[in-house]
Amino acid sequence: MDKEQKSLMVQKVDKTLLNAIYFCRDANKLFDLARHYGRFHWFNLTDTWSNIDLENYIYDLIAPKLPAFLPAESRSTITHVLSEGYDTGGHTPLCTGLIKAQKEHGDDVELIITRSATQSVINELRNARVPIKSTPATGVAQMLQLAQAFMQSKAVVLHINPDDIIACLATMIAERAGIQCYFVNHANIHFSYGPSQCSAVLEITASSWLSSQKYRQPKAQSFLGIPASNIDVEALRKSEIPEIGLNDPYFISVGTPLKYRFGSSNVFLEFIEFLCGKMKQKLMLIGTGDHPALANLSADARENLIAKGIVPRQQTLALMANAKAYIDSFPECGGTSVVNAMKLGLPIFGFRQSEGMYGEDFLAESFDQLCQKIKDFSSQGYDPELLETRRNFIATELSIQACCNRLNKTIDGEMCPVPYDFDPDKIDLDYYHKKWVETDDLFIPPVVQINKPS
């Protein structure tokens, strides 16, 4: 399938889903079709970043049949809304970390889960005495439950999946009733419902800030950031974990097969071949497991690669704390692990498009430059002053408490700027879309009966 065929297929699926939505008059079926539409553009990294007209169309269609929603007279609760909570990735700890920090500060907080969360996520918040609610209903009933819950809230903070049209519609009801809602912009490289309907978009990086301005018509923007985990570095380095008994120092990288683009890109595999095969360095790769793509590595590379599947968060942090350097995932990159690596004082190496994160001076401009930086590090070490500068910045500006303070300021009406310098000219907002176009990857929702071209 060439680029032109892929573009035509995207247009065809988009049109098919929109036609089905516009002809549908059953609200529950309509919501499900809209979910598939959102997931199609989200999973595929298309050049459709939002569809405000669609959100407004669906709302206008259901509005005449909505009951009256009146905010409670006394409202003190900050309601966080999470579609799904996982034991991996940076999305969930950003949400839970903020909630716990607000709770410790004495704020009245609660969490509503619209779909599901792992038991460990639920236990973590219960141990912090955070009230947790779920919405077991689906479709219209779930939207009404959410909207009614929002009527009791001082403010609503959305950590929702990009395809969560029901939470988006409940937000639209709340905003029209005078309840201010805030969208945490995890969707900095792809489509999402919701940002434009909220009182403000809470941005996690400079690139998310720029993408909102370009594609989403935000009412307002405020910088939140990606908070580092609460880390006791010395305790982590003393953790009794079998892998820490490795005889050789090791590099470490944390990510999923999706972030390394196994199956559609060989660039990280080439790096493993360089680091583990040519340089004979140990690399611990957390999150990929024994992925089939790794089978084609040379014998030397496989011997020096330690590929692990899902590892609990605290154990991951301990393994990072005892590593000699961190390798940022690529082609897709950035996130919580990079911030944690800076807080741990680890040298960091990467090769990718700028995400507008703090401290991106570690990025190599080419694959060859990345390899040279690794060679230089092996022979000369890393600048300790630079590591200390990064660590201090994370402690003051990207700690959980610092991010929580910015969230509370935003809720109180003060929009926070990005607290570091960045170069917009180095941030290509369409980078991931262009990379996706070059692949054969194309997710077609099961409700769409279209054959892919060969």
C-alpha cells in the first residue's frame, strides 16, 4: 500500500464513519460510532487532530432531550476523570500523583473512572484515602451519571482517552452549567476529543502547547508539565532486586514495542546492534519482553541485551537508579521515564524529533551523532554539572508538588507559562504523522467493512 492508497483509505474510512454518525438517531449507537471515529484517528496518527464540529453536532442533537443540570450551591470537590488506569506508561502516574498531592495538601478530591483500572491503581488511591467512583453504565446513562457528578464539583480535571466521547459530552454539559473543566493534554501527537470544550488545556510539554494552538482552538492554556515520581534515590540504589546484581554496568531504556516502533522501523534495532553488538555494552530494555523483532539481532547483541516485559513501577525506578545511563526510546520518545532519569541524575541519550521537553540538549541530530555520543561517554564520562543542573530543575519545576501547584493556580484562574526556553522551529508537530504515512500500518475499526489495498 503506497502513500496515495493509504491517504485515500483514510479518507474513505473517515467519510464512512461520519456518514454513519450523521444518519444515526439512536444516541447509544451514535456514541459508539463516535468512539470508533476517535479511535480510528488516534490509533492511526492521521492528520486529523480534532473534530470540534462533530462534538458540537452530537451535543446539539442530544441537548433538547437532556434533563436540567443545576450545579450544587456548595461545591468544594476537584473531580479527576480517568478513562483507564494502567500499571505501565506515564499517563496513569501523572493522574494519580496529582490526586495524591492535592489530597496531602488538604484539597477535597475524588477520582471517577469511566472504563477500567487495574487493582494496583485502585489500591494505591484507596491507601491515600482518595474516594473512587465508577460509572458502570454505558452510553447515554453513563453520560448522565458523569454530568450529574460534575454538578457537585468545584472543578473537573480530565485525563481521558482520546476516544472518550462520553466524557467529552458530559464535560460540555458541565461547562454550559458553569462548571469549569480542564483537559490534561496527553494527546500531544494525535487526535483527541475534548480539549476545545474545556475552560483550559493543561499542557505537558512545549510541543503539546504548540499543537493545541495550531489544531485545537483552546479557550485558554496553562502549563502543567510531566511530574517526576517521588524518588528516594539512595533507597532505590540499595533495593534488593536480582537484576541489580549484574556484574557489568548497564544502560537502560523504558518503553513499549509501540514507542520503539518494532515492526515498522528498524532504527532502534540498529541502535541495539551498535550498543550491544559492536560496543559490547549491556542494555536493559524494559517493557518490550522477548519481542519477535529482537530475534534478528546478532548473537553478540542478543547476549548483551536484557529484554524484560512489564515491570512494577518501583522496581523499574530501582533498575533505573542503578543503571549507568538512560536511553530515551525512539522513534517515539519522551515522557515520565525521561523526567525520572533526570531526577535520578542519569546521563541521557536519544535520537528523535524534539518534543519541547526540558533538557533536550541530550538529543543527537543524527544516528551517527548518537553513536559518537555513546563512544565519547564510554571514554570520557558525562558532565556532572549538567546532570546537577537537570536534577535541580526537575526538583523545583517538575516535581509532583510543583505540577500540583500549577494545577491549583490554573483552577484559581491563573494560567501558567512554560517554565523553560524552547525553540518552536525545532518542533515538527507533524513528525509522527509523516512517519506513520511511510508505513503500512492502518487500523480500521471493526464496524467499517472495507478491504485494505494489497
